[in-house]
Amino acid sequence: MKKTILITGSTDGIGKLAATKLAKDGHEVYLHGRNATKLTKVIEEIKSLSGNESVNGFLADFSDLNAVKNMATQVNQELPKLDVLINNAGVWNSKNSHNNDGWDIRYVVNYFAPYLLTKRLLPLLQKGNDSRIINLSSAAQDPVNYDVMAGTVNQPERATYGQSKLALTMWSFDIAKKQNEISVIPVNPGSLLNTNMVKEAFGQFWSSADKGGNILYDLAVSNEYTGVTAKYFDNDKGEVKGTFSMAHPDAYDQQKVEKLIGTTEEILGTYLN
Ligand SMILES: NC(=O)c1ccc[n+]([C@@H]2O[C@H](COP(=O)([O-])OP(=O)(O)OC[C@H]3O[C@@H](n4cnc5c(N)ncnc54)[C@H](OP(=O)(O)O)[C@@H]3O)[C@@H](O)[C@H]2O)c1
């Protein structure tokens, strides 16, 4: 069955690979990028590779939460429903360590932006069929430091990347609880996959980027995952293609999850209106 799928950060890396595979299956695929020229080029490339003309895109720099809000408005205007949202855009290294609000760039792009976008797209997802939210977590998950999250204390990218990924994982379980009709799966797509992010951060890789692209594709559309929710998928584990596993213990601590969601709503304040 043809699905409507939005993948953030799909102009490169594993998001682009998953988008290409989904387009080849004939799904209606919406890409997202921060650079207009690159976005247009990738849309044309995927159309040509897949022979599928139902490939379109949205533009927003996720370090700017007003741009995220505007994108959400556009998506709501253009799409009658959404079956799958893959919150994939992510950053480790960046020439700007903080955004214009003074918040760590990894918290903003990897956690605040998908939080805001998803919240605004829930009505579209509620209209979808077998709706799914796939959130890109990581093997790197570190306890949230609320001073760093609020932008009053700075820490190195290695620390804030892991914090942003645990925050996203904790929040995934919270949405799953509140949105019974939507499957929410946080996923570690595999460690040190061969993508720009990994090349820039580590200068080496352990596995092909396809390992990550393939699991995003599977989690998005495979019947195997229909109705599966609030489970963490770890693509570093398992025999063939990963398996459901345990996330960081904080993700299962209801008090910590509630504190995270409450603080996130306070920090994002007017962006949520
Ligand atoms: N690769 C791994 O080993 C690995 C492991 C665990 C988790 N992950 C997660 O997987 C996701 C995809 O990463 P990847 O490895 O495929 O990296 P990638 O090749 O660097 O792709 C990242 C994507 O996010 C986009 N992006 C970055 N900053 C953005 C911003 N400010 N606004 C909008 N889009 C932005 C990039 O856009 P441009 O095309 O413009 O650069 C690109 O499309 C990330 O969430 C990452 O944390 C990756």
C-alpha cells in the first residue's frame, strides 16, 4: 500500500538512502533539507533513480526553530495525512556550537526541532494508516544535563550529542504513551556508519551507510513492525539486522521522563504556541 512518508535530513547519509529505497517502492516521499540547491538536486536524483515522480521536499534549517515551525505549517497545508515521519536530521560537529537562542546546536537540531515538528504534525499522523514515528537515537545516550539543555552551561559536542539522543529516546516513549494509535520507535541505526557526520567526527567508519538506510526503510514500512511501539531498536545488536533492546535506564524512569518533558515545554515556551 502506498504510504506518505516524510524523512527529515534526507539530503544525505542514511536518510537519503532510506528515501531512495522508499521511492523505488512507489511511496509518496517527502524529503527535507536545509540547503535549497542540495534539496532540489537530491529530489531530482531520487526521481530519476526510482522512476517515481511523487518525490517532493521541504526546506528548513533545524538550528532555527522558527524555520521548523514554518515548515510544519507548510506540511500541514500541503499534506492531507502522514503515515510515517522519520526524525532523522542530526548533527555532531558544527561550526556554530550554539544557535541564535543560545542553545547547544545538538540539543536544538537533534531534540528540540523534532520535538516541535512532531508535535505540530500529530494531527496529520493521526489521519494516517498504520502511522509510525521513527526517531533517530544512537548508541551514545547520556543523562540529560538541564543546565546544558537550557543553554547556561557549555559542554563538548561528544557530551551534548549523547544527551540530545537520550532526550529524544525518553521523549519517544512519552509520545508512544500519549498517542496510542501511532507506533513510535526510537532506533540506533548502527554505530559509525559511513556518512558525513561520522567522517567529520571520527575520520573512520565501521559499517556501510546502507546498514542504517535499510533499517530505516524496514521500520518505516515493514508489516513486521505494525503496532509495535515504545520499544528501542538497536541495529548494533542481533544476528542479521538488529533487534529490540534496552535503551539507557533513564528512558524507563517515569519521573525523569516527566521532568524532561516539563522542562522541554518550559524552554521551548513561545515556539510551542
Ligand atoms: N552514521 C552513524 O553512525 C549514526 C549512528 C547513530 C545515529 N545516527 C543518526 O542518524 C541520523 C542521520 O545521520 P547520518 O549519519 O546519515 O549523517 P549525515 O550524512 O551527516 O546526514 C545528516 C542529515 O541531517 C541534515 N542536517 C544536519 N544539520 C541540519 C540542520 N541544521 N538543519 C536541517 N538538516 C540538518 C543534513 O543535511 P545536509 O545534507 O545539508 O548536510 C543531512 O541530511 C542522525 O540523527 C544521526 O545522529 C547516525
